[in-house]
Amino acid sequence: MTEEQIPLGYTLFAILSGPRPRHQAPTDADLAELERVVAGLPEAGVTVRGLYDVTGMRAGADLMVWLHTAPRSDDDPAALQRALRELRRTAALASFDLEWSAMGVHREAEFNKRHVPGYLRGEQARDWLCLYPFVRSYEWYLLPEEERSAMLAQHGRQGAKFRDVVANTVSTFALSDYEWLLPLESDELISLVDLMRDLRATDARRHVREEVPFYTGRRVEVSELAEVLS
């Protein structure tokens, strides 16, 4: 894929929180409606990368929704906003609050032009997703380029050891309170745990200003939501 062929790939993450105490579980009709909405979104230029059960991983969070502009679409960020509203209007999700959300977009990485988010490279969604925002130190962007490049190269080598982890780093400057969004996918949750631990031992770690909240969840089908959301 050439630089000209790489789409912007706008992406949107939404964390939904259900009512307390719980109402009744979504009915079969509710889930059928949600399934129809999800299936119809590609016509509007939107792909649902996944729905994720984040129950128990973080208080006040139940479901994570990952959307991105569809391949060969117009890369319209407003389409993602419309899609989220449409999903939240369904009976299954209408009573859920929006706990947290952020939008990102693919921009050329600082020193690695070859880095393209997995969802834009055709990587299939994995079973587990770990998402967190990221803000560099105030000094980071004022450091000499060669110094930053060396630190990021070390960081990249450390992460490359985890071949089963798909990185989807996107820029969120001006789109949220953060600078970057880091969605990491793997079929093995323990790989995400070990990767995040190992990346602590890199020089770039000295230039982290913020990297919370973390949201981690298991990818689920719409048919599973009767149990997940009950």
C-alpha cells in the first residue's frame, strides 16, 4: 500500500455504561434491531470493528464500541458521529450513558513512515482490545530529532517481540484532550499485559505525561449482549 493509497481512517471509540440497577436484559427483538443497524452501517461508510465486554475491568463501564471509516469510503468523521447516535438510539443501548469517548485519525508516525494501524492494513479484529490515550511530556517535541528517533526505535524493538499484538496507534491532536490513542489487539489477554509491562523499561517512558484511562475488553457478538448487558 503506497502513501497515496493509505486512507485517513478516522476512528471512534465509545465507552457505554448501563443503568444501575439493571433493567431487564435486551430482548431478541432488541438485539435483532441492533444487528440490523450494525449490518447497515457500511452503506454509510462506517465499519464496526468490534463491540467489547469491559464488565469488571473498570468501574462504570460495560460496553466498548469501536468504529472506523470503511475502506474506499469518503473518510467522513461525521459519519462516525451519526453511526454512534444511531447505535445509541436502538432499544438495546438507549438506556446506556456515554461514559467516555474519543476520535482519532491515521497520520504519519513520527519516525516510522511504515507504521500503519492494523485496522487499515486489513488485519482481522482480535479477541481482546486494550485502549488508552497518551500524552507526551512537554519537553518531548523540543528534543533533538535524533534523540527522539533513538528512543522510539528502542520502544519499537521492545514492542516487536510481541508478534501476536496488533498496534493501531492513531493521532487525536485537537480531536480530544489527548495526543494519541493506542488501541492494542491480541487473541491472548496475557500478551497485552506483558507488552504493557515490558514497555515500561524503555527510555521513552521518561516522557509520558498522561496515559489513562485504560479500557480493556473481550470482543463479543451482538447475540451475546443479552447476557453481557443484563
